[in-house]
Amino acid sequence: MLKVFLDVYDELTGVINNAFMANLAAIDKELLEELCAFLKFFDQAIDELSEEEKPTMHKVISIRQLLLNHCDLKYEDSGELKQLKCFVGERIKSVWTVQDQHYMCTLLHPSLKRFEIAPNEKSKAIALVRQELLKRSLPLSNNITATDHEGVATNPLIMIDKSKLITSNYLLTRCFDQRPLIPKPVLTPTSELDNYMSSDIQLRENDNVLLFWKENTELFPILSSMVRDLFAIPASNTTVERLFSSSKNTVTDRRTSLNGKNDKDASIKNKEQLKRKISTTNDEQDLLIEGKNNSVSSTMTK
């Protein structure tokens, strides 16, 4: 709203009533520009956390800390902006609480797992993920044998059958020593987390984090199952609010007989019509611009 007001600020003098000219003159335009520049960062944060087609839970802690850093006072800030920064910073700390799921999702993103933006939160995130790993690994304990006398856990499913000896037409070959049977260590929850934390994999901002975990399911089976559950949680409720707003516009006083299925079909239809309308509008604008260019070029030719 402030940005819209700033955009039309210079034009208001020609359309505003004379009775309100004193109120307009009392507005400090430089302060208005300063406030708009400060709040623009929050607008970008809302857009990031309201993404509907990509996971957003892993962004919460990082963006929250970025906003807190954005509220740090600077020497060149005006007095009014300093007051706003102090208020907003304290408000973020008191109202925007971080849940356990936020910590785990941040750790489960390869480019955020080191918590460089918020280093004080890393130890808690590791503890939560390790606790969840142990909880999810309990059903798998029946497939793992007890550790042997050397302390190495082995899995009987991967042992080689010793009854299958090497057969050959050469007598000496039959007398050769068999290859030593080296038990393959079983991937424990602790080692799975350690291997993930020690990996140097980095994802770019536009890379699909879900695709990364899908491709590495064999390396990190329990962590991958955690990602499937945690990353399905939206970071904000804007998607639900938009759905209710769309339903409110669909089910009106004149359309009260819609049931659940018809309401869903109508919502999908409205969304597709909106997409088609936007696409058509863009095409019409392109044609209009192209027509103007052609008319200008023909006029110059004449």
C-alpha cells in the first residue's frame, strides 16, 4: 500500500481536493521512500514463504534470521526508521516462533545444513534430527543382527554362502584359499547423519531439493523418509486462505446447492480460466505492441 502511494505521490497534487493539500504537504517523501525500501524485503520474504509449488519449510529459519539482521540499526537510519526497526525486530522474536520441524527441515537442505546464517541453532537441529532418526530406525532393528565380538554390526542378508566352493577343471585351483569373507557394516542412523553432514553437496536456489533426496534414497534411506514427511508441510497458511477465498467467490447466495465435488471442480475451472485469461491478455498485449510497431514503421516509410 505504501509503495502504491509512493508511486502516485507526485501526481496527487493535481487530483487531490484542496482541503487535503495540507495533509499531503505534511508527508515527508524522503521518509516514505526510506520506509518503502525497508519494507520491500519483508514483501519478498512473504512471497518466498508463500510458494505453492515448492517446499518452503526449510526457508523459515534462514529468512527469519535475515529479517532480524535487516532490523539491525544503522548510523544513517532516520529516527523514525530506527523506531520501526526496533519494534519489528522485537515483534519477530516474540510472535514468530520456530518449531522443531523448522529446525529439521533446515538441516535436511544440503545448502543450509551448516546453519551459517544462524550458527547458534545448528546443535539443536542436529539433536532433533538424530532423535527422529533413532525413532524411525526402531522398526528396522529386527533386520539387523547383534554386534559381534569386534563391535561390527553385520547383516545376515548380505553374507556369502560358504557351501558354494569354486569349481574348476584344474586341481590346484580347487586347492586355492577362498576369498576372506568381509562383513559389510550396516548403515546405522548415526552414521547416516554423519555421512550426510560430511558430504560437500551444494544445491543452487532453483534446484529441486526433493529430487536430490529421491536420487539419494539408497544412501540416506531414513533421512529421505523424513524429508517426504516434513517437506510436505507448508511454511505459511496463505495457500489455505486463498482456497477459502476462492471458495467464497464460488459458493455464493445464488449457488448454494454445490456439493463438495462440484465445488472442487468449479474451483479448478476458475483457476484454469484465470490462467487462460492471463495468457490471452499477454498475447493480446504482444499483438498490440507488434501492431503499433508495424504502424510506426509504415508511417516512417511513407
